[in-house]
Amino acid sequence: VAKRLENFKTTIFTQMSLLAIKHGAINLGQGFPNFDGPEFVKEAAIEAIKEGKNQYARGYGVPELNSAIAERFKKDTGLQVNPEKEVTVTSGCTEAIAATILGLINPGDEVVLFAPFYDSYLATLSMAGAEVKSVTLCPPDFAVPLDELKSVVTKKTRAIMINTPHNPTGKMFSREELEVIASLCIENDILVFTDEVYDKLAFEAEHISIASLPGMYERTVTMNSLGKTFSLTGWKIGWAVAPPHLTWGFRQAHSFLTFSTSTPMQWAASVALRAADTYYEELKRDYLAKKAILVEGLKAAGFIVYPSSGTYFVMVDHTPFGFENDITFCEYLITEVGVVAIPTSVFYLNPEEGKSLVRFTFCKDEHTLRAAMKLACFAL
Ligand code: GLN
């Protein structure tokens, strides 16, 4: 393996899902729904395939999808963007993250992450030769330590990466936090890369895109995807919205990473994004019921459960059960209890910081969630 990746292992999500299968355990680890996406979107994909929309798509996206994304961005943020010059379709948000970093970061540039961070950020920054600084969000509220953030910014800081609603903590960045980050970026000429794939799973707070703050659009790449909102994580349709000068670098990387994204799925995605508001309301209502089952179950089992405002994840402290760290706890949970969660120490530069924390997901049907909580209450 190349030096730039030698410190990375198989992703924790893959490891945990394999263990779930091996031990026949209930998988509340990797965040993928065990129910299907909406019929009207699946039908749209079948139609697109039958209609012969099967050859390479335009590199930066099928025109109908670029405009559907621009329309949704306008609705969500109030910002009018040019679908041809400022929207790029990618193979999932993970590719958007890679194209952003590889297209806009030079070796030696400093990039600030908030820990715990989604695993692909660090791996891709490593591929780009970036210097990573991290600022840790701590329980119970995972608030941004603003003074510490200011102290890690230097002349070499090129970008700050945000993820709101935040995986794995469920934290949502508040307007005040985003305003401080914005003024820091404007003062020091720093870019913001923001991953907002859980924006429609905002339960306890209002989702705010940092691009909508004054002076920020011109320095922000906003990334999103179809998978979480439409329960279609396997389709791998993502996108980025950014001003033309940033889109240029982004598209250079995208052209040589994947060139283009699945044509029929892009057509179906354009239909999905034009869904009525009632679709999003129902999605949230269903997820709130699931969340309640998980949170009550985890509390009843004896975990310290931290409040989660958005995403379909909940962070807990497992230390009441007396295990050495998150890995040993998760091993016991799989083999002796029959439930899979995600140990979080891999999401920190210093793994010690995550050793008391594990993440559970509630993107499963209610029967599965109840069965898992019954096992946890019984066997822990
Ligand atoms: N985003 C999903 C999660 O956090 C996992 C995606 C993956 O397996 N790479 O669970």
C-alpha cells in the first residue's frame, strides 16, 4: 500500500458490518436503512433505464439533476446558483469530499477538522498531502470550543471542514458557532468545506448552511447527497455547490476520479429532489418514532445517552459497564449481546479521546430497533 494510506485500515463501517453478519448480530452500526427508498423514485430509475438513458452522463451532471439541485439549494438557503457553473454531480458525497480536497488543497496546506470526524476526511486529506489540525467536540453538547478553534488557525490554514448535522454525534452547528467560523474564515482567507448530507434529518434545531451567511458563499463548497434523505444509500448520488472559481478545481479532480456518475440514477434523483414537502415531513416523523425507541432503550439498558439534534445517530458513553475502551465494549456487544454499534476512537487524531464513546444508528425498522434494545436491556 502507498505510504499516504499505510496508517489506514479497512473502514470501521465495513469491519463492523462484516462482524454483524458473522455473528448474526443486529446491525445498529453502519448507517444504512434496512427499509427501501420511495416507490416513485425507484419507478423513475426503472423508467430511465427502459427509456435508454444508459450511456455516460455529462461529466458534471445530467442537466435536469443540476437544475433540481439548484432549485433545492435555493429553497433551502435562499441562494440562487447557476446549475451549469456552480453545481457538480458526484458518485456520492464521499466522492464530493475527495474531489473538493484533491481539487483545492495543495500538499502542506493546513486543514482544520472537528473531531470526531467522518473517516474519509482524514484519509483523503492524507492522499492530498495536507497537514491536519483537529479541534475536539466534547460531550455532553459537543459545542465548538471557539477559542481553541481560533488558536489552531495559522497563515497556512487553507480550509475548515464542517459537517452539520454531525456524524457521529448528532450535533448541529448553531448560528452563533457558524458566525464565529465565518468571520474567522473571512479574516484569514480560509475556505469552508461543508458536508450536509443529514440536512433533512434535523430534529431538534434548525439546519443552517454556512454558505448562506454574509460573505461566505464565495468561499464555501456545500456538499450533499440523495442517500440519507431518500433511503437509497446504495445509489451513490452526491453533489457539490460552489462558486465558479472553486467549482473549477473541484471539477478538475472529479473529471479524473470518476469522470461522470450513473446516468439513470441521476434522472431518478432529479425526480426525487422535486418531491413534495410532505415527503420530508413524513420522513422526519418516521425517524422521530425510531429515535424515541432507540434513546429510551439505550437509557433503560444503562448507557449515558447524549442528546442528538440531527442525523440518524446517537452517541452514548459505555463506561457504566466497566469496559476498557470502545473497541472492547463493541466486541462484547457483538459477541455476547448480539448488537453492533460503531466504536468512535477511529474518528479522532488521538484515539484516546473516543474510547468511552460508541455510536448507534436508528435507521432501522421499529421491530429491529425494539429487538436490539431488548437484547441490550437483558444482556448488559
Ligand atoms: N455514512 C455511513 C455511516 O456513517 C457509512 C458509510 C460507509 O460505510 N462508508 O455509518
